Amino acid sequence: MKVLYDTSVLIAAFLVEHNSHHLAFPKLELAQRGEIKGYISTHSLAEIYAVITRLPQPLSVLPDEAEAAIADLLQYLEPVPLLAEEYQNAIGLMRLFKLVGGGIFDVLIAQAALKVKVDRLLTLNPKDFTRLSDEIAGLVQTPE
């Protein structure tokens, strides 16, 4: 099985104090153990760093710890970069659905999932993705 991890799941898996850690961490462990093929959008690399270094205490992480956590993820999650044309497709989808602002980041993650033809897009925010298309909605799963 091929799974692309949304930023929301990765942050929850990394932060023990996160209220969804107990759901997210076991799903990430599947990729760590090689039981599934795990993917991460390259956009999520920067988003993880931005989020976990700006959270309020006790959740906030120091820059060195954030860098180490991201490096660790790359040991078992394959990064999925997007080309300029794929960014244009994402922007076109935003226009089509009349979405603005930060929704672009969800569309970029969805584009990465489609690019590598994953079986699942694992997220804690399913509505962010199910609104995009039936194809993407069919991939969305939340950790249980």
C-alpha cells in the first residue's frame, strides 16, 4: 500500500503532547517498519518546520529538533516534489473551486498524492481534501 502523509498527521505523530498523537503515530510507524510505502509532499517539509517551531509551549520545538525530526522522516518517507506545471495545475484547481489563501497548501499535497498514485492520503483534516475532487476524496483517510 502507498500512503502520502498530510502535514497534520506528521505533526501529530511527532508531538507526543498532541491530542491526536495516539492515532497518528501508529500510522507513521507502518512506514518506518516498511509495512507500507510512505510518501511526503516536499511542501510538507517546510510546513512541518514552520508549524512545530512556532507552537505555544509545551508543544513548541527548537529549530535543531525540528531539523532532526524532518531528516528522520526522510529516512523512510519518499519526498514528492512538484514541477512548475504541477503548481500551475494546483493554482488552476484553486481558481476552479474559488478557493483562496492557505487552501493552496492542501491542493499541493493532493497534487503530490496524485502524482505518485497513492492508495491513501492520510490526514486529520479530511474536509480540506474531500472538497477538491472526487478522485482526491476517494484517497482521503483519517487515522483511527
